[in-house]
Amino acid sequence: MLHFYDGQIRKFLTQFIRILSNFSVETGRGKDGEVTLRAVPVVYGDMTRQVSHIIRNNSENALQYAPRIAAYVRELNYDRERMQNPYHIEKQHLKERDVLDDGTYSNKLGAGYTIEKVMPSPFRLEVSADVYTSNTDQKLQILEQILYLFNPDFEIQKTDNYIDWTSLSYVELKDITFSSRTIPVGAETDIDVATITFSMPIWLSPPVKVSKLGVIQKIIMSVYDDDGGIVKGLIDGTLLTRSYVTPNNFGLLVTGNQLRLLGTTGTTTTSTDPAGIGTGGSGYYTGANEPNNYDPFETFGPAVNWNLLLNQYGKVRNDTSQVRLMQPTGKEIVGTIAVNTFEETILLFNIDQDTIPASTLTAVTKIINPATFDPGTTPIDGTRYMIINDVGDSTATFTSDTWGTLIANVGDIIEYNASLSAGSRWLKVFDASHPDSTQHYVTNSHTGIQYRFNGTEWVKSYEGIYTAGNWSIVLDGGYTADDASGQDATTP
């Protein structure tokens, strides 16, 4: 059997001694008239002979000092009245916060654990406190400070461990022996001792079983390749195909901080499909970011009540449940969701800023039409604009002295450089017609919206329409009563 010791009884005794600490007695007044106080020390009364001999300075003639308090255990008995099912095992599913390389905690979820705890054993701990005093006044001062705390008990906590279900207990006052002397006292000089008896219900717990939760990363359907050998993907391969399944093929419209659930075949309704959800639809779309600014509700029908989906899997826990948006780059944008109490077709979306792609270009001041926008005579040096109309060449729809010799096209980004000569201070710093291989992102500092260049035009980086299989919702706990507690229901 493996050795196990957690000092559980010792922790309760330590808490009991702390209750009796920090008391004091008056010893008179000083020359300044202030009351002089003397702290009353507390010791554990069960001393070994060797330690006691050292305290007495290796002499039998040393006198014991007073006042002081000695605490010790009188009895430790099994408390059968508090016994419960000894075979009960309780499971807890916990998630810790992720730990960064420097040892600090981040705001992301880390490893998951399952804790299995066996029912602890109940005991009754009887303890006593002997109060040593040299006179009656000292005794009355100490007793008055201690006794009023117990009416009739005093709650204690041996540990602040979240999963320790035995940490709480209480100390109950049982009996008081006011004096160890007999009356009449006569000429005896023994130190007077008052004994206070207490009782504590405690639990002694066996070790717990801790299991670290894992995540299935890959499912192998066949372990043999076309040649009859073991597939290399078992060791170092990558996934060849991936299937996405979305109940009812719901789509998702993301606009700002709002999420709307969409069908896939327009507004057609039938007796078996009253919501007009239908089937079909695939791929990733950018909704209103399309060149012709298609109305998503004309293509996918009106927004669907979120309860049609959520009632199948569970309920949203505000600011805990998540929605994950798959991007064309293969990465996900993640955010927490909350219920909109005024509109059941909308969920509120709070994006985790760390999951938004970092901008690769310096932010633009505004998105402008150079045919109608006037930047003024002296713009701030470094001012940038994204333009939605051609300017400067022979094919442009207009000519303007505002932009000088600038030649730029739709989607280009221009910048003002005050150090150049008049008439040539506007420069093209991003050419939309000849982009490099980098996936570029830029933020409109006027609106705070980030844009992504898809190779031909700028579109909002994550807002738009996500069709079936390109988004998922993560709920805390499943909908079916038979599911294991702590199970997360993930709906792609």
C-alpha cells in the first residue's frame, strides 16, 4: 500500500490554536498613563520530555511562566451518527486556466480534469484548552475574551481548496472548569488552571483520483492503404478529407456584434418545413460584401428563431457559451455569446480580440470616393485613405487638382507625404491590381472595422454569411438528461 499523509487532523488543530491566539491581559499602567498589555502565548500541550527539559533550562528549579494557554487533544472518536454511504463516489469536471510560458495565467481555457472523491469518514475531535494564570484577574480577562466568541460555536475552515468538501467545520463549546484548585486554597502556590473543553466534527478523506481530459484529434476509418500496408497517417500523416455536418443546414449571418440564424433555400415554407429552413447550400460567403451587395435575406430567407436550434442541444450560458467562425485561412475567430431578451432571432456576439487576425497594413483613416471627398488643403502627414473610385489616369471618371499627380484605382490605399513637393504629395502605398502573396488585413480607424483583401477586392475580415459547416456553437453541457455531467455539446 502506498504511503499517504495529508496532515488533516493537524490542520484542524492548527485552526483551533489560531482561535485562541492574539489574546492579551492588562498588567497595569505605565508612567504615561497608558495601559500595558501582555500577549498570552498558546502552545500545544502534548510536549515531549526532551522539549520540556530544554524549556526548563535543564533545571527542575525553573518556574513555569503565566499567563499562557495550552491546547491538546482529549479524545478522537468515530462519529457514527454522521456516517453516510461509505461507497459513494462523487465526480467533478474542472477546467483550469491556460498557463503561459512565463508562469502567469491567460484568459483562455487550459487542461481539463475529472476528480473522483470517495465519501470521507466522520470523526468527533474533542480538544481542551488549559488557561494558566497567576491571579484571578488574569483568568477573568482571558475567559471573557474567549467565551463570548462561542454562541454556541465558532466556524473554521482548514483549507481554501475548491474541491475539498471537508474543509468546513465548527468548534463547539462543551464544558468549563473554572479552577483546578480546591477551596480553601490555604498556603498552596500552584499555578491556577482553568480548563475549557471543545468539540469539533471533522472528516478524514482518502486520496482522490485525478484524470486529465483529452480531445480526440483524429479518427482513422481504415488503417490499410491501397498497397495493403499500414497507412502512414497513423504516424505522421495529415487528414486527407474532413466532413462537416450541421443540423438542418443552418447558415449564420454575422453583422457587428449580432448573430442571426439563416435557412438555406429562401423563404419557401411547407407543412413539414414551416420555418423555411430547407436543405442545400455550401461554401463560404461574405454576404453583403459581395460586389453586387446581395441581400442575404433574399437568398437565405428571413432570420430563424435561435430556439429551433438551441432546444435540440442545450441553452446558452451568457458570456460563457461560444460561437466559432471558420476562416478561409483555416483559422477560427472565437467569441462568447449572450441571449438577446428583446429579439429571439439575434444572439449577441463578444469577440475574443486575440483570435482576430492581426492587421498587416497601417490603418486607413477612412474609406472614400475621391470624386466627392475633399481632404482639405493641409492633411495630417501620414493620412491614409482606401479609395472606391479611380483617380488620375485617362480612364478615370473625373480629374481633380485635389490629388495632384496621383494615379490610383479602386481598392488602392493612398497616403499623404508632407515632405514631398506640392502636387505630388499623395502616393499609392498599396496596389490592389498587383498585390503580393501576403494575406493582407487593414483596419478602418474611423469605424473600427477590419477588412481582408481576397485577391481582387477588400471585404470585411469576418463579418458576413457562414454556411453550413463553416461555423460552430459550443454550449456548456448537453441537452439530453442521459449525457454525462460536464459534457460539452458542440454543434458545427
